[in-house]
Amino acid sequence: MQEIKFIKKYTYILLLFFVSTIFAQNEESALEFEIPHSFFDEMFRSPTDKHLVAWSGGVTIIIKNQSGQEIQVIGAIKTLEDFLNTELTNLARRQFKFNLNTPLKRITTPDDKSWAGHCGYDPYRNVTFNDIKNGKPVGWPPEITSEPWGLHLSKQTSKQGTLTNFKTGEKEVVSVYFHASSTYYYHKVKPQSLKGKINRDDNYKVCGKIGMYRLGPGNSRFKKFADVNGGEFEFSDELFLGDYQVQFTWLDGSFQVLEQHIVYDPFGNPEDLEYDLEIFEGEITGTLIDKETHKPVKNQKVKLQPVCTDSGLPEKETKSGEDGKFKFSKVPTGVYNVVTKGAPETQAGLTKKPNLRVGEILVKKNSKYDIFLHYNAPNFADVKLVWRAATIKFPEEDETPQFFDVMAYKNSGAMEKPTGTDGEPLKIPYTTIIPGIGKQTLYGWPESETATPEIISVKSLVHDKTKGMVKFRVSLGEDALNSCNISQDNNGPIYLDVNFDLNGMYDASGDLWMQVDVGTREDKVWNATRGNSLNRYPLAFKRYHFTSDEIEKFKNSEALEIFLTGQATLKIEFKPLEE
């Protein structure tokens, strides 16, 4: 029974036997018996539980004669030993491929009666056979459960065999008893924790996910992930003992294997993980293309922003060239977004060495603006207006604006939607001929066909109610003097024509309104007609001419502010609409 006690403590694995008869012999006798397949099939069933960590099993052979007396047959287990070792190796290949970096263990007892084998996690490290034989306690971690085969110390079965005595030549019928036990071990009671960090060799932090891909034991794999923030990660009560592959996944989904195989052993070797990423500086390049015209978008700002702001990676900014191309140099390893107006954020992905090509980024030019006006005349009036959804668009150097024959359209009755001479619907920018003015090109007009503004606020700033207008309003009727456009006459300067129909009243209790037209007037500053009480207030401002840089801002859908000053101020803001 001593051998069986050993087997119970330190059992090893066997699988399906494909040999039907075993023949064992020594110098004195030979033993033949048939292997009990169904017995061993049950004993060495293939485990499927994904939390498998070890298997132990063992067999003892006892020979008895017809009188029930045990016969000592030297080497009874020897021939069976080779077979068991082979089956142990096969099991290891199928269920314990990596085997927690623990060599297979197999042993035959000195009396040649018993064989034992083991795969997987080994709590008996540095423990000898004599230690176990002498009763040294060796315990499994309490988080690992066991599933023994057999309710008692072991199960047994028997087969009839033949024992041949070489000296006498006599054959004797004997009974071959197989005492066996096996135990599967699982780590599924309580998952354990693991901490670690991933380093860069520069001053930036790692962002992404760490993945633990369980390789075994067992044939059912699973994986766990943890966020890497500031280079550190932690699995909190998530992992089970076993073999793992360690992967790092960048924020764009790119991944790299940090270690092909590790043994996660929270009981015998609970160490934190630490890895160093390969870091380099590369380039990110791309091209901006106009979505509508399919031409390069030149001189437009392009930003490079790290997806993970906690990484500390730098933001970079450049402009597209004449060919629409842009380039960011000396970009540290990381995942970035390319940001430019008129295009959704384009994830550049993980920088590559030496160059990551983003490709073409389609840019939808935003030609829609809200135009805000703020008129402030001390001791007179304060007015805030907005013209909504104005279209402001300038052609590229190789483009010609559409032509609109306004007289032909008028003579046709002006009933249909206007079209250019090319037959296409009329769109800004377009050129026409205005009688008395000549050639005029329109580059900007609000959504309202009558250029009617939306009133934000109108108020009087008059201190002495007996000497000035005490009440103001802005007229919004069809015949009101409201305008807002960007135009060009006879290839001259491109100018802003803005005007609003301000009305004032001297007597708050009356109903007599006086029209006070405020806006830009040609190339001079003028006041109200001399002789009336308004001649001390600046009502008109010098016509504003746009510079080439300001026109470039419109082409790039950028915001713009202009100030017209004097005794009063006129502030006009062009704010691009977010699409």
C-alpha cells in the first residue's frame, strides 16, 4: 500500500492504450496479460476545462495465483512502462504543449510494480521521492481545485494472464490486478492579479492595451486585456495560472508580441512584468485633395495630434504645399490623428519606420459663414446683427467664375431659377454685367435672398434724452436698406459691402421714425446730411478692401475679423459654420 499512497500523492497521466496485450519477462519468468481498455479510457479521459493546470496519475500492478496469493514478478511494470511514457508524451503534446515550462515527470518505483507521471503545474518542486515517502507535507495552493478519479484511494480492475516459468517450462494462470488513480487540477476558484509596466526609451508614456492570451494547459484558450496608462497596467483578479503569450495593442489596433511564452504562476513565482518597446522617429506624409474638384488643397493647416493625450507625445502643425502634400518629420513612435478643416479626423495609425503614408485626405471646403456685425457709436446707438449661412467662395487661380447674363434673365421674366451661360444652376462665385457699373463679380452673399439680417440687439446710448434719439430699431422689410456681400467691380479690389437700415425716434411716445442708413460707403467716410441733428454721428465707414491673405483665409475656410474705426466702430466677424 506504500506504493499506492505514493501514486495518490504524485500521480501521472495515461491516455488510450492501442496495445491489446503486454508481454513482460525476466530471467526466471514471462508474464502475458490483456490491457483493460475501458478501465484506462475512463481513467485517462481528455480534459476540456479551460482552467486545467495539471494532471497526475499512476498505476500499480499486482500478480496473484489461483489461490489468491501475491506472486512477486520482478519487472512486471517494465514493458508497460515504455507504453505509459509514450502515452504521457502524447498527452503532453495535446493538452500541455507548453507545460508551464516544467519538464514531464515520470518514475518507476524500485520494486518495479508502480509507475507514476505528471504534466503541468508542479507544487513538488525541489521535493524528492524520499521526501514524499517519508511523509513530507506538500500542498497545492487553495485556489486550485482537484477532481480525483475514484472515490477511494484508487480504482482497480483485473485481467487473467499467463505466467511462464522458464526453468520448469510450466505455465500458470494468474490474475493481474491494476490499481490506478488520477487527478485533474484546475485553477478556477479565484482568479489572481498581475501588475506590470511597459517602458519607452524616450520621455513619453505608453498608451494602449496589454493582452494575456492563454496558451494552455488545455485546448480551450481565452484572453484578458488591461489598459496601459502612463506605461503601467494591472489585471485585478482576472488571470488563472497557466501559459500565456503577452501582446501589446496600440490604439489603432496594431499589435506586437512582447513575449511568445511566459508562465503566469501567482503562487510559486508572483513577479510583475516589465517590457521595453522599440521606439524610433519617423515621418507621416499625405495629400489634401478637394472633394468637389479633386484638385490639391494648398496652403491649408494640417495638425498632427496624438490619440492618447496622456502619452505626452507632441502635437505638430504644418501646411500643405502647392501640390497639396504635407509632411511631419521626426515623429516619435505612437498613434496619431491628422486633423485639417473640411475633413474628419484621419487616424494616421502607428508610425512606421521610416515613413507612414496616410494617402489622400478628401477635404470638403466649407464655404458657409455666419457674418456677425457690431456697430457701436458712443452717445448714439449700439447694434448687433448676424447674416446667417452666407456663401463665400473664391475660385482657384486656374478657375473662371460662372457668367450670369442678368439682362437676358430679366427680359425672360425672371420666373425660373437663374442659370449661368453654361446652362448650370447659378452658384457663387459668378460674374455679370451691371448697367452703369460694368463687370461685377459676386464672391459672397447670405442665405437670405434679400440680405435680411437677424437682430441680436438694438439699444440707445444717448445720455441726454432731450437732445438725441431715445429709441432705435432695424427695419427688416423688403424695401429696407440692408445688404451684405463681397464683390469686385471691373477687376478692381475685392470689397465688403455691408449696410443695415437703422431707424431712430426722438420722442419715445411718438411714432415718427427717422431712417438712419449705416454701413460702408465707397471710399470715404461721411456723416448724415449737414443741417440735421445727426451730423455729429459716424454713420458710414470707408469701404473695406480684402487683402490677398484674407482671401486665402476664406479659401481655407478660416475665421476672419475686421474692424472699421473712427468716431464709432464697426466690427465684422466671419465665422465658418461647422458641418
